Amino acid sequence: MSMLFIVVLIAFLLFFAVLHFLEPSASATESQFGAPQGLDDTAGCCNAEEFVSLGELILSDRDWEFMRREQNPALNELFVQERRAVVRHWLDQSAGRLRLIRARHVQRSRLAKDINLVAEARVFLLLFYLSLVFGVLLILVRFFHPYRSRALAQHFQAKADLLWLSALNTESGSTDSR
Amino acid sequence: MNAVGNVGKIAGTSAESAYEDLWRRTLSRIPGDLNRLIYLASTRDYNSGRYHHAGLEAHFGFEAVHQALERAHREVFSKITHSSLKDVVSGLEQYISNCGESPEDVMRSWRRLQPYRVAIPINSDPIAAHLLMSNLKLGLEVLERRRARAQDRP
């Protein structure tokens, strides 16, 4: 019985994750503080030299401890709400970046003369896997305390950041060689 | 060297000199990074996004001063974004006590109007901007609760 419940739960989570990524949310394409840059917009925040991962800052222990020391439940609740909004924005942005990487990779693959099918399949599986994970994380963050899924979010965020950085480097490399 | 190369080199050197001058004469005298951030944002034209400083422009030219102010703005923004919530609260306290208005008025207008939203540099990371805005909002709430608690004490 409990096995059936777990299977149904996983199916439910995967369904919503896939749904989320099939229909990109408005916040992913146009956030409150401006649209996320595409690979073409390598200026400003998104160039490889200036890129800084914000994972440690968003869910830092020192901030949580500081708020707890204020001993005010309303403040703690506000802190959780605020951090939840930032984490969701952060995960949304990463999911948007993965979509951009996938689109750009498809574009490059179409133009390539010799394609390694195994390597292509691995890249797509990795991107699909990460997209699915971010979908599940978005659901977890929506319903639970954002610090609960911190380790998981930071781990997968680091992987997505690496992919993004490598995409930026590839992009700047191809721009330089033009 | 061609003329274009010369212009590029001179412009770069002037921008660097303008940046050093800006720090030496102005920014180093402003207490706290939040004060500096607000000051630097105030030198930016809302419509064009260009930075202006009459005194510096007389010496270094428009483009060099724009570059210097933009660089300083990005650096100060990045520094505040990477500081802890505790430091943001201290920065807010310092800003409110230095701005020359009554702390109650400043707190009220900052909580309602959120003027700090215009202090974000162009091309900054949207997540970094969101985090800083969120920390400033939290910081204001922390200060407000502390103030209310202090008033409740006999």
C-alpha cells in the first residue's frame, strides 16, 4: 500500500515537473528585475568572467541564525516567504538557462557536419534530467521550508552553473573566432 | 599607432583616473556601502541610464566619467549583495542616521515607496538584485520591530 502511495507521489511530482517545463512560466522568461539574458546577451551579469554563483548567499546559515536571534515569529515568517520567492526565482532562472542551452545546442547540432549520436544523447539526457530535478525542486520549495531542500538545490544548481559557464565560454570562444 | 587606437587608450586612462579620483575625493568620504550605492544611483539619469558628475566631467570628459561611475556602482552593488543580512541591517541603520531626516520618516517612506529599487545597476544579475531588495525589505522590518520594541519598554 505504502509502495503504491510512493509510486503515485513520484508520478504526481514528475507530471507537474514536466508540465512546468513544457509551459515556461512568465517569471522564467521575464522576471521582476528584467528578462533573463539569452546566450547572445553575454554582457553584464552573464559574462563568464563576472559570473558568480549565489547559492550560498541565498540560503546562508548566518542569515537564518540572525533572523532567529531576533526572536520574532512574524519576522521569521517574512524571512521564509522572502527566501522562498528568491529561491523560486533562482530555480526558474536556472531552468530558463537550461532551455536556452538546449535550444542553442539543437541549433549547433543541425549545422554540424559530423554528429556523435551517443554524445548528443548524453547531453540531452543530462539537460532533461536537470530540468526534471529543477521542476521537482520548485514544487518542494513551494510547499516546504526553503532551507529543507537547500543541499539538493545547491548541488544541482552548481551543476547547472557549470553547464551555463561552459555554454558562455563556448559562445565567447565562437564569437572571438568569428 | 592609428588615431582610433590613441583615442581608445586615452579614453581608458581617463576612465581609470576618473575612477580613482571618484574614490579618493567622494566615495571614501561617504560612510557605508549603502550610502555609496544610493549616491551612485543618484548620479544616473533615469531616462538615458547615463551617469553624470559635473565636477569630474570638467576634468575627464563625459564618457570617462560615465564609465568610472558605472564601474563604481557595479562594484558597490556587488559588495552589498555579498554581505550578510546582519551587515545590511547595520548599513540601513547607518544610512538612516546619516541622511539628515527623522528616522521615523525615512523608515516609513522606505517601507512604502521602496526607493532603493532604483539603486540597481543596469545589467546586474536579476537574482542578485532580487536578493538585495529582499534583504533591504527584511532589514527595514527588523529595524521597525526593534524600534517598536524599544518604544514599548517603560
